[in-house]
Amino acid sequence: MNLIRTFVFNPIQTNTYVIQHAETQGRGVIVDPACACTAEFEQLTAYIAEKGITVERVVLTHPHFDHLMGAAAVCRHYGLPLYLHEKAVPLLAACTNPAATYGMPVPALPESLEILKAGDRVPFGDTALEVRYTPGHCEGSVVYVWADQQTVFTGDVLFRDSIGRTDLPTGDWDVLRKSILEQVFTLDDAYTVRPGHGGRTSVGYERSHNPFLG
Ligand SMILES: [Zn+2]
């Protein structure tokens, strides 16, 4: 049973995840709507339609432009707000600037936002994601823990053999390290890590191999 589908979108190669609570009549969540053009938007929405998934939430890991390039279009399409951490909101306006630097279109922002805080649950079907606050790559950055599937969506906090960059505004290495140790590495080794870029890994592998956290 495959309840998680990964799409790699936009020139920055950002992962968008579509997750569903059950194989049939799934109720789902989109993590980081990163689609940046009509073709990518149609790829995402066609998959969801084909699988018959009812999208109940659209959530953001952190307010960087490459993770939210499709947020306005996706939220409008499903008639949903964008859920994000309260400290991500002030960074939204500034996060559209790098899009111009990369020669990419400035992403539109969703019309409606909903605030998440640490400890909140994002329910869908008979399951839910847990919100953990993980600043350090930037303020307003969260990871989403799906305990039922032993999976954590880490955005740009933790990657396979790497960690998020800390040289962007509000980035801080000490804060990031603390976030990973206290919010991600407190999960069991068996947890699958699904990051914002690149392939999946596990908490156990990163605990013993990640060169930045030894
Ligand atoms: Zn980022």
C-alpha cells in the first residue's frame, strides 16, 4: 500500500508530497505545493483526481519560495487555506524575492492562511500529522510527524547526509542543530525521513551517518 507520493517540482527540485490516509477513498494532505508551471500543476492535480483523494489540508514546511510556488493555485483549486507556522507568516513577503534572483516567476501568495503551532495536529481521515517547531534553517520552519506511518516530513531541516543551509535570513546553525537533536532525533530510528529535497532516508541512518551532526 503506497500512501505517499513524491513529486519533484520547479528548477530548484523541491519535493511535493501527497499523502493519503487509506488506499481507497483516501483523505489527504499536500505537503509543500511546489509546482511552478501549468504542466506541474496538472501533474499534481491529475494524480489526486485519478487516485480519488479528497484533499483536506495544504501545509507548508517553511516560508521559502521554492516550497510554495504552487500554493496559490493549489489552495484555490481545492478551496483550502495554506497552513503554516505562525512565525512563517512575516517571512512570506520577503521569500518571494529570491524567485527573481533565480530567474523564476515570483510566486503568488494564497488568499487565505491558517496558523499552526508546535503540538498542533493536522487531521485527515482517521489519522493526523503532528507539528513540531524546528527553526534554524529559517524562522517558522516545522516538521510534520506522521506517527501512524513512522514518517517525518523534514522540509529543509534535515536531508540525507546533509542539513539545511543556515546562511539565509533568520538561519542559525546552533538553533538548527538543536531543532534536529530535540525534535527529529527524538523519534525512533525506524522513522522514514522525507525531506524537502532529494531522496528519503531514516532517523537511524542520519543519527549514525550525518556528517553535520556527529
Ligand atoms: Zn528552504
